[in-house]
Amino acid sequence: MRNNQDVIRGSGSKEVASPQLVELGELHIGRKSVQPRFHEVRDFYQRAEPLLKFDVVRFDQQQIELIAAAFSEAIAAQQYTCYACAILPDHAHVVIRKHRDRAEEMIAHLQEASRLRLSNARLVPRDHPVWTGGGWKSFLDSPAGVSAAVRYVEKNPVKSRLGLQNWPLVQPYDGWNFGKRIPWPPRPGVRLRLSSEPFHAAL
């Protein structure tokens, strides 16, 4: 329900994917300076959920652990380097180093691996989407930016009262690549500020 969230909290989305959700409010690009209160978010979800094609999936601890296992397998198979990972009841965050795959491809690998894992375990129906399409990504262009994203991701489970998450798929950030000369400008059509940075994704 990330597009719903973009209406009430603001985010990087530029359109609401489902016409049924447009009536919930205008899309706000960028984080709102004044965030809605908890009861406003709760009321918003109560209005939004009946309009969705599928029931909302909220991950329990068993599902979270299966998703982590699927992420781990996908990251190992594709030889990604993950600096942070948080899996929450309704979304996940990862910070991943630049790779031969585009950010969209990396997100797709993680989404598909975890969807299959949950489906094979019969924890979601086979025809039920698990993630919103495409996810969200932010490219990071400095060691400070990467470190800040890592801290943000690590704090997410704590804020959601899940406690710290320490997944084996995560490696400590080592300042990778920022000591090298980074080519500028990036290739035409590349939507990032620099062409060699890690990225922070929310699925």
C-alpha cells in the first residue's frame, strides 16, 4: 500500500498506480514537513483497505524470517553486497552496493525470491501480490549518506517494537568506492546523481 502512504505522508512517487485510490487524496511529492498523527494514518488505512483488489499482507515473525532467508539466497546468488536490511510487517528496507544489475533489477530479484518463498510455504496464496510494484529507491553519493541510511534502516525495527534485526546477509559498511574518481556526468537516461553509489531501497 505504498501509494496510499505517499498521499498521507508524502514520498517520491509521482503517480498513484490504482485509480480507485486517487479519491483518497492528492499525491504529495517529497516528505511532508508536518507528518500526520497516528490516528490520521490509522483512519487513512481503514478507508483505503476496502478499495484494494487484494487483502493486505502484514508479515508475522515467521514470514519475516522466511523473507530474510529469501533475501539472503538472492543476494548470494546475484553476488550483491548488502549493508543494511530491515523487514517490517508491511515493508522492507535494504541498502545495497552498486552492482552490474540496475537498482530496479535488484529490487525485483528480492521481491520475487521472497514472494516465491512465502507462496511455497503456503503463507500467501500463489496469485496474491506480496510487494507493491517496483519499490522505492534513493541513490547515495557519500560515505556520510550511506552511513545515515544504514542507521535509519537499523532503527526501523526498533521503532516498530520488533527489536534489533541482525541478518547474516548484512555486511558492515566499509566506505566502498568513495575513494575513487567517479565519472561525471552519468550516462544519459540514468536517474541518479552519481553513477557509482550504493542505494537505499524500500520494498
